[in-house]
Amino acid sequence: MRFPSRNKHKLQIDRPLAIVLSIAAGLMFLVFGTIVWIESESGQRFIERRVSAATGREITIGDLELKIGWRPGFRAKQLRIGNPQWAKTRYLIDTEFIDARFRLLPLLTGRAYIEDLTVVRGQAGLEREKGRNTWTFKDRDQDEDKPSRVYLNHINIDRGFVVYRDTTINTNMEIDVVGNVGSGGAVDLTGRGTYRGQKTRAVARFPGVLPTPDTAVEMSAAGTIGDITVAAAGMLRATDVDGIDVDLDVSGDSLADLKKLTPLNLPDTPPFRLQGRFRNPTGSFIFDPFEGRVGDSDLSGNATYTRTGKRPVLKANLVSHLLDLDDLGPLVGAPPKTGPGETAAPKHRQQAQQIDVTGRVLPQRRFKIEDWPIMDADVHFEGKKVVDAARVPIESLSAHWILEDSVLRFEPLKFRMAHGQVTSTLKLDGNHKPAIGKANIAISGLNLRELFPVGGKMTEPLGTLFGRIDIAGRGTSIADLFATADGRLAMLVNGGYISNLLVEVAGLDVAEALRILATRDVQVKLRCAVADLSIKQGIATPKALVIDTTDTVITATGTLDFRSESLDILTKPVPKDPSPFVLRSPLKIQGTLKDPHIRPQMGPIFARGAAALALGALNPILAILPFVETGPGEDSDCGQLLRQVKSEGVKTTKR
């Protein structure tokens, strides 16, 4: 019996091992050979050609060094990825040094999980024009929703620099980037340039930022964009929905300036500062709650800006607990007060100076109707208490402001003033050129003593004012609308008293005026006061203008021209009692709304003087007779006048 030889068995064992070892040696030779070839000049040029062909971009690689092991990777002293020819920056990526380390197992499944990425003096040129950008490659995957196969865990940036240009929004920014992206890292950004055409400087810090766009990160930032200053702190992530939840502090010269940064159409205001919570749930941006100041008024409330539908819509509920009335001036084209202690931007001070030069009273500044299609709006505003309104004693106001399809409406605009109320519905239709404006204003129960404060001698109430104004005009400013206005103004005073001194002076009753000044101002009962004006093409003409007291009847004729803001009114006082020394003559009111002039007509006075001289030549005592008024005036038909005004829709109540 024969047994196999021990040497033969050993030979059978060593042969498979030799094959394995040979294969392993071949693989190692292939790997190392490939590495050597890749690191060689020819290998790098081959990679550059293949990647350039795949991306449509020029690719250049400097000294390349591959690393093998459980964390394979590469180092390159220089890596450049070119931009398209239309771009102003030459390279999309230009790094002086880059080091990347990958996880091994994900590489076997076709995924690149970059554990660490270090970039030294890296620059990025990000540019966008209509329909194209620099970061989209030629053979880009058409499936936008397909998950990325490249993952980043940690990025170390040493002196990074980003150029961002976007001609679609007129933006050109340069940003310095320093820090670490990943767990425990922090990134600091310093930017300068222009954003939407506005000079911009900003700084931002992202502590603990992670390189995944769907992960919220903490952030803080501050900057200036044009005349707007912004500071924010909170959570942020690079997604369109629910990507922002920050505490926002924004201030500037006017809320209207925000239109330069985002498609908002807000009214012109004095300088403002608002602070609140800002976030962006699905399809909306919400500023709720917020508080702050606009001019010398406080402002709080909430606002929601929704981008769904035909146009974006702004909905807001606003409250001012202490409203400075002149802060509303810019809303109608008039600047706020600019005196000492008043809050006003330089542009508003310039507007006030221009008004002083022109001598105009009605606001000339046009509404920017061409911007109204930017958005719609539905805003409720309440001014609980109005301060600094000595000239117009407004106690409170409320407004419902609606902008829809380029039509602005106030439905309604209410003022509580002088213990009464003024209710207005206003409409300005920007779809017409020029725009069409309409105003319907109802005046109810205004106490004249509050409207026209008098001295201590006037202790009795002056009566109650009621009225109605219905006008329509065309134009893009308050001045234009009044200059083209058609309509009617009807007002009446229901009972009350008036200063006898004013009545006597109006009639140039010298003796009676001196007597009142020497003693006291006696009040005269006001039987009625009626103003019924017809307005055509900006010219107001009295149909009836009568002040009837128990002492005198004063009537008026003439015109008020809103086109030139000029007055040409003749008042004729007719006394009801005799007086020993009267220069009775009509009073002429002329000039402008800003600078009216009141003077008596001299003809009747000269006639009286001539008669006095003639009679005085016969007998000095007779010289006084032409100045003695026998009181030919009769009571006007107040009932008829009141019925005429009431026919225009004026409602009255007795007090």
C-alpha cells in the first residue's frame, strides 16, 4: 500500500496560496500603479480632460496626491473649475490647497461621504443671469428631487472668498468666509457690495453650522442695506419653507424703502424701528408679534405676507397707543414736522423746505401708483390716542386700508374729534391715467369750541358743526385731485354762540368794538351758519354762505380756486342794530391758502368820508351822521337755508 508523499501535499497547499498572493500582488501593483499614474502629469491631464468633457467646464489640477487607507482621500495644491464664458469671474472654484478624506464603505456603494474637507485660500465665483447660472453643469441630473450622492461632514475654511453676482436682482457681493462647518464649528462671514442696487455691508456668524441644507442652524447677523439697518438672531436653514425663525430688528428712514429690497409696497413714513419675530411657514412670511416706533408714534401688531394667488397679499393689524398726528403726513404726500425734537428723515426735511419755497399748502408729492400692482393689501389700523394735534383736536382714529388690483380704498377712515366724528370712504383707482379719486366724507357733531379755542371771556358753547363732502377728481397727488375736483361741500352750525367782538370787527363797527374791548366780550347768539359750496374743475363757488346772529347777518360771495390755491371772497356784513360810528364796508379776502389777506373795500368808506366832510362844512355835528348805522339787516331765512343743506344729505341733531 502506497501513501501520498508529504511534499506533494505541501505543493497542493502552496499553489492556491501562491495564486492568491499573485492576485493580491497584481491588485496592489495595479492600485499603486494607478495611484502613481494619477499623480503623474499624464494622469492628471487625463482626469482633467474627462471631467471637463463631463461637466463642460475647464478643469485644472495642480500637484495631486492620493491617500489610501480606511479614510482614503486626496490632496491637491491647486484645484480650479472654470466658469462659463459669459461669467465675469473666471473660476467657479479656485483653491490654493484642498484636502478631502472619505469614508471607505460608502465609496463601495457609489456614495461619496466626505468626512473632512479642508480648503485654504479658496475662492468661489457664483453668478446668475436670466435662465442660467455658474453652478449648473452641462450634464446636470434632470431629476431635481433625486437625493444627493455626495455628503459632507466637516469643512474647514481658511481664508475663503466668495463673489456672488446676480443680474436678475442687481446684486454684486463679495464675502469673506472663515471657520469650520460641522459639529462644534463656527463660520464667520463678512460681506460688502450691493444688494438689489443698494450699498450693503453685513456680518454673520453661524455657530455649530452643519453642511446639510435641511438642518436648522443657529445664526446671528447684522448689516446695512441702503438706508435700512437689519439685525437678526435665531434659527436658519437653506430651504424655502420653514427655513427662517428669527428675532428681527429692522430700522430705516421710511417703510417705503423696504420696496428696494423685497416686493413690498408700503407707504412713505417718517424714520422707523420695528422689532419682532419673523418666520416663513408654507407660502408666507409672518412678522408676529412686533412693536416699535414710526416717527414719534409707537406701533405694534402683526403682519403676514403671502405669495400665493395672482399677486402677493399683505394682511396686517396695527395699533398705535400714542399717535403723533404729523407722522401721518407722508401718507398723503406731506412731510412730517421737522422742527426741534421732531423725528424726520433728511428727505422729509428737504420736502418741507420745498413747500416753504413754493408756498403751496396742498401736498404736491405724487402717489407712486405704478408700484401698486406689486401686491395687494388688507390693513386695519387703530390710533387709540392722538397727541400733538393742537390745530386739529383729533382724539382717536381708525382705518381699514385696502389695496386690490391697483385700487386703493379706505373703507372707512374714521376720526373721533371735537367730541364728534368724521367718517370717510376714499377711493383712488390707479387703473386709469390719470388716476380717478373719489371722497365721501360725513361730519357729525363737531364741537366748534374744540375746533376753534377762544379766550377766557368766551365761556358759552360755540355750537355744533355738521356737514358732508362729496368730490371726485383726477391725478396722482392731493393737489392734482383738488385741482380737478367736481362735487359739493355742505356744512352747517346748529345753534350756539359767537363772539360779539368778532362780529363788530367784521363790520368795522369801531365804536362797538372799542366799547367791547373796554368792558368785556359779550356773546351773541348764533341763529345759524350755513356753507353750501359747488365745486367744478377745482373751483369752489358758494351757493349759500351765511352767518346769521342776533346782531348781524354776514354773507359771502366769490371763489376758492384749488388749482392756484387762491382766494377771492367778498363778505358783506349787515348789522341789525344802530351804531354811532361805523365804517361799514364789505371785506375782501384775497391771496393764497397759505397767506390770505383781509382788507375792507375802500370805495364805500371813501364815500362815507366824503359825505361826512360835506355835511361837516355845514355843521360839524352833521359829520357823524354818515357813520350812524340804522340797522337795515333782516333775519335770514335760516329754516330755508338749513333745509337746502339738509337736502344734500347732511344730518343734524339738536344739542
